Amino acid sequence: MGRQGNTIAAVATPAGPGAIGILRLSGPGAADIAAACFRPLGRKGLLDHPTRTLVYGSLLDCEGQVIDQVLCTYSRGPASYTGEDTAELHCHGSPMVLSLGLEALFAQGARQAGPGEFTQRAFLNGRLDLAQAEGVADLLDARSREGARQAAGQLSGALSRKIAAIYSALVDVMAHFHAVLDYPDEDIDPFTQEQLARDLEAQRQDLEALLSTYQRGRRLSRGVKCAIVGRPNAGKSSLLNTLAGYDRAIVTDIPGTTRDTVEETVELGGIPLRLIDTAGLRDSSDPIEQLGVERSRRAMEEAELILVVLDQSQPAREEDAALIRAAVERAPTIVVLNKQDLPCQLEWTEPLDLAASVPICAKTGAGLDGLAELVAQTFPRDPGSGYGELLTNQRQAEAAGRALESVRRAGEALDLGVTPDALLTDVEEALSALGELTGQSVRDDVTDRIFQRFCVGK
């Protein structure tokens, strides 16, 4: 059972009933284990069929009894997702069938896969680098079209190629200076200081550009924290419900209905927004409502985007203007003028052009296209970055930041006339940091933590 003992198996589809359920295996015994639990229709066994061919037959339980009619396929490593032998059983999406099928696979020597272990094996076997593997996780978690496109581009290697270009340029610098240092008697012309300065400056600019993509990449992968604020009954909860597409928050005509923050993730203007519907901001003697108001203020302080909702059918108040001013000081702000289906009575005693504004009707959804356009303008896409070229998590940003700092130190040392052997230390540190981005020089405990964010079965 040695070979089979290193074979992992898992349900690769979401929990609960569904149209299709997939059992996935990977490891040296994957094909043999699948063949032992699968009886093809016809005289040929599973392994007598070509690889990567869907074969129709019966899934057997531990006692050899038929539990489903399924499709089965297998692949031989290294030409597979994980780089190992793999197999999949495509069943009806019955939780009981999947449970009995998984039990049968375990009885043949497979073991339960851990979170992300299939993709981790793909990384360890050189089928994916670490940046691509993180693209898989981002694709699974994508909350918007732009986020999915970014993750798909990263999975295809766009970010890895960008990193590789910087890495290769720094290796060229190292190689030349190593030659100068190791073979001083050879007729090798060293870089002039000006040439080296230009090379380091070019890589510094490339690293700065790479690091500058982190904010947008993080927003696409995690969502923009967006606080919806305003006076009671302005239509904050109605706006949340309309954007979410269902009644996520309770809506009544009674002021103070929303006592706590309510969160929902939506896509608007191509940007995933983590909407936070807050309690109406007003003075209240109700201690529970006071707690809600306090949480609303904290949500404003932590927000990356603030939607100030005003009821344009009511006269403007000084507290509305004060709220807009406070919001603008904290984060990008859009003033949402709700209830455009009613006569407008919102007039300011003095011009208030602090933030962009858009008229809408939260109940009908009228005007939401204008709101989406303002959101997209607030978080514009960098035309210089293609899909997949953005840093999307703190680990990547931290490693890129260390690479940038090392290249900066090398440039400063060059200006001070430091010898080439000392400069190489900084360049080597930059290369090591870049290697962490793709997994060339990352610690095992870091990779383990990265793959733990994956679901079991991926």
C-alpha cells in the first residue's frame, strides 16, 4: 500500500445536493484505486481505455455494490494538474453517494486530502509557481468580473512573467559582477557606474510600478469596504437590498429600524463592494440605538468608500452637510440623492460641491447605472496593467516591498562608491524576495499557510 498510501482523495464539489458531484484523486495509486471502485460498461477495464477519456460505468461501494452510474477518467503524470497520476469520478450530486464513494476510495488505500493539497502538489511538482497557485485561490473567491479576469490572468502566468523579467535583469547584473570578482585577470570590461546606475534605476521603477498595483489588486480580491451612512429613513437599507438583489435588511417607515451594521458583498461598476448598512446617524436616548450609531461611526472610519444617502424629498439640514464633510475627510465619498421619484426639496443654503452626487430611487433601482459609473471612476483600472499583473495579497506586497528596498539600497551604495562585492549583497536580497513571490525561495511553513486558505478538493 506504499504507493497508494500517498494518494489523496476528496469531494471536489460544494457540500449539499447538486446536479453533479466529483470525487478527485491524485498520487501514484490514483488510477488503480479508481479502477478498483469503478466498473465500466463493456468488456474493457478503466485502465484499458486511453487516458483523459470519459468512461461510463458504475461506482461501487466498499462491498462492491453499485451506488451510482457515473463517468470516470484518469490521467498519467506529469501531464496532469498536479503532475501526478490523477483520476476523477463524476457522479450524481448526492451527498450520500459521494460519502459512500469516498469511503470506498479510502478502503482501497487513498487518504483524505487536506485543504488545497491538490494545488499544493501541483506547486511542489512544478506545474504551477506560487503566484499562479494564489491565482487559483483568488479565482475561487472572485467576487466580480474584473476580479475573475485578474485571477485568471494570474493563473495563466501574467504576474509570474512580470516578476521573471525583473528577476532576470537583476541576475544579469549579478552575473557580470561575479565574473569581474572571480576572474580579475580576464579581459572583462566591468559595467561603468553610469550603466549600472541605469540598470538599477530601471528595476527600481519596475518594482515601484509592481508594488503600486497592490491597492487595486487587493480591492478586486477582497472587495472595497463601503459604508452606507445617512439620517434615519433616508433609504440606506433599501439601497442595500436593491444592490444585493434581495431583502437583506429590514425596511420600514419607522426611524431607527436598523440597530446594527448589516453587511453584503455586491459588484458595482466592476468593483466588488463590501457594503455595510449602518444605523441612522442621529442623537437618541435609546441605548441600543446609541450602540448602533457608534458602530456606524466606526464603519465610516474604516471605510474605503462612503455612500452618504440623503432623502431629496426632505429639506436639507446642517447635519447632512456636516456628515458629507466628515465623510470626505475619511474616504472617497459619493452622495446618493434618494427618492428621485418624489419632488425634490433638498436645497443647500450654501454651495456644497465636496463630493460627486447621483440621483436614484432605491425602491425601483432607477439611477443605479449612474452610481455604478461613479464607483468605477473612483477606482479606475490602470490601463498600463494587464489582467493578472496585479499584486493581490499582503504576502506578495511585502515581498515586493523588500525587493524594492534592496534595489534602492544598491543604488544608494553605488552613488557612495561602495565596491561591487558589497553591492551584490543587496542585489541577492532583492532576488531572494522576488523568489518568494513565485515560490523559488519561500519557506515550507509559508506555503503551508497559503494552501490552507483553499477548500478541500482543490
